[in-house]
Amino acid sequence: MRLDTILEKILLQIDDVKKLSSISDALSTLKNAVEGRIRQSKLGKLPVPAIASFDNSELLTHSILQYQSPWQHMKITTVDIPGMISQEECRYYAYIGKFYSGRGALVELGPWLGRSTYFIVEGLKENPNFTDKKLHVIDDFVWRSSWMNDKVPPSEQLDDHQDFQFLFDRYSASFCNLLTVEKRRISLYDGNEAIPLLTWNGSPIEILYVDCGRTFDANQAWYEQFCHSFIPGKTLIILQDWGRHREVPVQWFNQIKQFIDSKAEELQLVHELRYGDIATFLFTGK
Ligand SMILES: C[S@@+](CC[C@H](N)C(=O)[O-])C[C@H]1O[C@@H](n2cnc3c(N)ncnc32)[C@H](O)[C@@H]1O
């Protein structure tokens, strides 16, 4: 008898909603683990185009949910910028910048107060291909007190929908010479109706760091704006919120996997962090 038929029979014996919900959660967790193994086994074997670090000491290779990753020993400094990213994610941002060749622009969507920006810049600073270049940083800078206030000290807690660019500017003051900062709405979201919509000048993009929403529409919005600027076999798209699709109980707004599944022909997974939510996709352009 098939496993799903057996399970269905067992479920018919249970009518306690709490028990049924915990079975549902356990199955979601198991599904995530199985899908993770599939990505490891299937995608980990696909060839990656030769993308070398600036000093030619390393080639970009797959690392999908591995305990031992190429970035695990990356040394990072401590910095006093509030943020929503894990230690492994900070390490990853500091690692990936060495693969920047200078062929296209570097764009970050959703820096909040600049913690991710700081580590992205850490990864680029030593790279000679970044000399005379800037990281383009884009956010609507609209404060959402329900999920932002608890991550800053009381003196920096703002009113809902208040402009918070002054906080970003304060926290990024020591490296603002390496940034071009734009206040833009990437998609319509909670209080940003009056902010001008994101536009792009069409120049090629080599690395795109994305942390600006988990819904399908939020991600589709930047994809449509930027996809003609992606370089096949070269552009890396780093999705900070990828791992949120594994959240259990499942939340309706965690739609980033559906978004990526809809782009399966164009994007190839190269990195997926084990201790964070980041995944990086190579634009294949097929
Ligand atoms: C989770 S926070 C980013 C955290 C940050 N990367 C860090 O290191 O802590 C998401 C950011 O995206 C911005 N954002 C969310 N939706 C947006 C939209 N539709 N347009 C522009 N910015 C948006 C928010 O203002 C916020 O700064």
C-alpha cells in the first residue's frame, strides 16, 4: 500500500484539530527536508560556468545546504548596525564579493539600516574590480513599526510609515562613499504609495542582493524591472528570504519558492545556506 494511502487511513481516526495541525506541521517539515535533499542531489551536480574570484584563487562552486561551506571560515568584523541577518549570512555577504568581475552593476534591494550593506561592502572592498564602482542601494525607507521597532533601541523606534532614511545614513556614514542610495518603491507595500517607483537605466547588473519582501508580486516586480539587464552565465541573484519558504506552520506570504519555481528555466541554484535563509541563483538566460 502507498504511504499516502496509509496516512489517509490513520488521519480518518483522528478528529482533534491540535493533533491534526501538528501532523500537518511535521509533514511540512519533512517535505522541506526531502526537497532540500533533492536540490542537493540534483542541482549540486549541474556544471557551474567558470566564475573566478578576482585573484584567481577560487572558482565559484555549488554549495547547497552543506555543513561545510566555502564561506564558513570567512573572518568578519563586528559592527554596531541593527539588522535582521544571521552570522552565516554576514559571512556569506563578505565572501561572495570576491567573485565580482566589474562587468556589471552591483545592486542591493532592501538594506533597512545597512547591516547587510556593511557586509556586502566588506566583501567588495578588497576586490580591485570594485575600485571606482559603487553599490546601488534601493529602499522605500518607510518604517513599519510592527516588525521594525523591536529590532532597534527605544531611542530609534519610529512612528509607523515614518521616513527612516536618516537612520540608514547615520549607520552607513563610514562607508557611504561606496554607495549610491535611492529612495524607491519596488512594489506597492504598506505605506509606500507616495514613493516613486523603481526604474533602472538598463545597464548590465552583475550581482543583485535582494531583501525586500517574500510575496510573489514583490519579487516579480524587481524581476520585471531588471531581467533585461542580467548577463547570462554571469549575473548572481542573492535572495535573502529564500529560506523562509521552509517556515512551519506555512505562512501565506512566504511565496519566494513559487516565484523561483516560475523562473526555473532562467535561474540555476548555486548556493543555499544551512544556517541562514540566503540562496544564490545564477541567471542562465535560457
Ligand atoms: C527585512 S528588511 C531588510 C533587512 C536588511 N537587509 C538587514 O541586513 O537587516 C526589508 C527592507 O526592504 C524594504 N522594503 C520592503 N518592501 C519594499 C518595497 N516594496 N519597496 C521598497 N523597499 C521595500 C524595507 O523598507 C526594509 O528596509
